Amino acid sequence: MQKLVVKRAILNPYRIKESVVVAKIMVFQHVPYEPLGTLDPLLRAQKHRIRYVNFGRNPKAQPDISGYEALIILGGPMNIGQESDYPHLETEKSVIKEAIKLNIPILGICLGAQLIASALGAPVYPATVNEIGWCQLNATKAGQTNPVVNLFTESQKIFQWHGYTFDLPQGAELLVTGEEVTNQAFRYGSNVYGFQFHLEANLPLIQRWLQLPQHQDELAKVTSGDTKETIWAETLYQIDKSLKTSKKVFGSFLSLLPEVNETYRFSHRQFPNEQ
């Protein structure tokens, strides 16, 4: 997309700039119960154009990232190592590699972070524990000064739902660590972010996850001793702080998107003639 050009506008003292950032964002979704969550109203408020690639509905999709200004990869129940059952995982990794070459901002959440790590050559494997519920996370020194994650408090409980983890990709910077699972957030280059945790989870989404029939076996195996009831009680206590952090962190990530369109209004319709 090209910027709107107004002839001689730079010489017009009556021109008033009204900057409108509108970017095309590709979103990889794997299951209907893992949506954008708190990211959705932020994207819509900034009037970004969202194109979903729903691999649950169309596992043979072959998306083309060229022409897009950002890529967001959401979570899902499948794991790295299950590519034979879910061939789209290889497709996603190929698109991630292409997006990195094009220097497009990328955000991966849970499975999305693992896909980024795998695309960068890092191993992804079962964690020593399944983290489900609210886990204490800590920003590293790099995280405390990172322009996106520095809005994350130095130590804070964030909602989790995962059983796999990843090694830090070569050249990546660790931003957030956990007490049970070390690698929780990283940055690669200047604009590629992987979050193992679910900062996008709001109250209705967490409530839905706790009630899903396909999640009940996982909940029964939580090693922390938490139950569905205790996780929900903790959710009611933690959610307000989490939502505030989510808005700040995701807002900072979205600020990485390029300014694609600018519109202008004028106080009158008189323009100097072209010389």
C-alpha cells in the first residue's frame, strides 16, 4: 500500500495531519477456542485489517505473507513433533521464516512461540510440568528494558496453559522466565516476539477453557495441586492486573507496525497553483 500523497501539501500552512495507522495483519488460528482475546479490541480500535488463516478449518491453506505488515500466531492443542498429523505446522514455520526475511513484526503466543522457536532451529519438547493456571513470571534484565516487555512488572502472575517448552533460539534474547519452566518470552531481532504464556486471556476466555470437555483430562493432571475451582478463584483475583498488563504490552507490540496510511484535512480548499 502507498501513502496518500497530497500535492504541495508540505507548503500549505492550513494542512492538519490526522495520522491513521492501518496495517494488514495475518493471524494464524488453530482452534475456535483460542482467539485473539484481548488483542482483538486493540487491533480493531486501531482499525487494522485482520485476515485469519484458520488451519482448523482449512489445514491445507498456503498463506502468502507478502503484502502484510504483521503476523500473529495463536495457540492450539497440537505440538511441535506432530507435523505428520498436522502438516500445516510445517507450512506455518515456512511462513514465519519468510516473515522474518521480510522484517515483518511477528508475535507468537503459546504454540505460536514454539513455532517461532522451531522455525529458528531451536528444539521444542515436553516440559517437566504442565503449567495450567496462574504462574509467577519474572522479567530478566533484558526484559526490564525491552520496549515491549518492560511494561510487564518485574515479577507477576500470568495465566498459562501449556505442556511443551522450547530452547532459546540462537541469537534470541530471553525476556521473561518462570519458576517451573524457564523460557517464557523471547525477542529475536528487533520485532519478533514469542510469549509462552497467555497474556491475551480475558475472563470469558479463561472460563471457557476451564469448562471445555477436551481440557478436563489436562486439568486432572495438574501437578501444582490446583483444581478448576482454585484456578477460577485465582483468576477472579488476578484478572484486573493481567488485563492492564496485556493492554500495555500488546499496545507496545502494535506500535512496531509501520505507518501505512496518512490522511489530511484542510481548513479551506484553496491550494497554490503548481509552478
